[in-house]
Amino acid sequence: AQKITQTQPGMFVQEKEAVTLDCTYDTSDPSYGLFWYKQPSSGEMIFLIYQGSYDQQNATEGRYSLNFQKARKSANLVISASQLGDSAMYFCAMREGGSSASKIIFGSGTRLSIRP
Amino acid sequence: DGGITQSPKYLFRKEGQNVTLSCEQNLNHDAMYWYRQDPGQGLRLIYYSQIVNDFQKGDIAEGYSVSREKKESFPLTVTSAQKNPTAFYLCASSISSGLNYGYTFGSGTRLTVV
């Protein structure tokens, strides 16, 4: 069963606008961590932001924030004031607690394109 | 600077040939991972290792093999049994398998069958 779902294969956004990338997840483990990574065309994976399942506040890192809605199992990434350099693939990912704590599983990604 | 080095950046394999992708880290991380990425898709786990001399199969281990003889190194061999090896391969490491520890990734190896 797919555990990370990103329903937007691609998005186009005007420069300087805010953008929300959707992510829903599925787990029965009360302890888990959620991550967002950016992958430019060069292929490297860049860590953006982390949210723990027990964190009370939504995570923020500069222009990135994570809209964490635990009851809905939703962890959307919000990018404020988008820039041309934000054009990339974005992956939502999850690490569960328990015996499988070692692995991070990834969604299928959203390709974000910023228009000048 | 600490990081993960993957080599080569591009690799071409003939049919029926085994090839080995290198992954070296100087971050003193315990855990290392190999993922495969096909065009327009997410990452799928091939193998992972939490300690030296121990590793576990991921979701798509068939046709691949690994070793973990040193903490710093986690090479991946793509064997002739892997029928569709053309893909982008990413190596990653993590300081711990704790929940709040993400991955540090290498820059990837693009493998093409010719």
C-alpha cells in the first residue's frame, strides 16, 4: 500500500507567488517523521524541512513551511515568494518508528516550474 | 568538507555485464542506503545497512548486491540478473536510524545499458 501520496505530478507558478505542494501519508505508527526534499535537474537531493509527529508547531525553514494536519494525515509544503531557482522536483518522505525506523519512504514527487 | 561521494557520475553497461557503483562517506554515519530512481518517479529502496557487515534488502533488491566491510563504504553491484538496470542511483547516509534524522545524499550515478 502506498504510504506517501503526492497527487500533483506537475505545477506551474508565477514568480513571487506562494505555492503549496500537497502530501498525504498513511501510517499506523504514532511515532514518525516527515521530510521534504528538493531535487534540481542536476539530480542531487536537498533536504528542506522536517516535521515530527509529536511536534506541536508547524515546522518552518526560511521560505519553507510545513502545514502539518495530523488528523488528516497531511503534510503540505508551502513555499512563500517563489523564485526561479525553486524550479525542481519536490519529494515528500516519511520515516516510521519501530523496527522499520531505519528506512525513509518517498512519494512520487511533484515537478514545480516557476514562470518569470 | 564532509559528505558522500558517488562514482562514477555516468556509467555504461553492456548486456550481461556486472557493474559496481561506489559510495563513500566521511560523515561517520552509521546507516547507508541505496535507492533507484526511474524518470519522473520517486525513489525506491534497494538495500540498506545500519552497521558494518550487516545489510538488509529493500523493496527492489532482486538483481543487486551490496557489501559493508567498512563504515565509510557501501558499494552496489548491479548484476546481469537485473533485467532493466537503466536508472539513476542515489546513495544516502544517516547518522542514526532515529526518526528526526534525515538523509545526506550523494550526487548520484546515472547507469545506462548499451
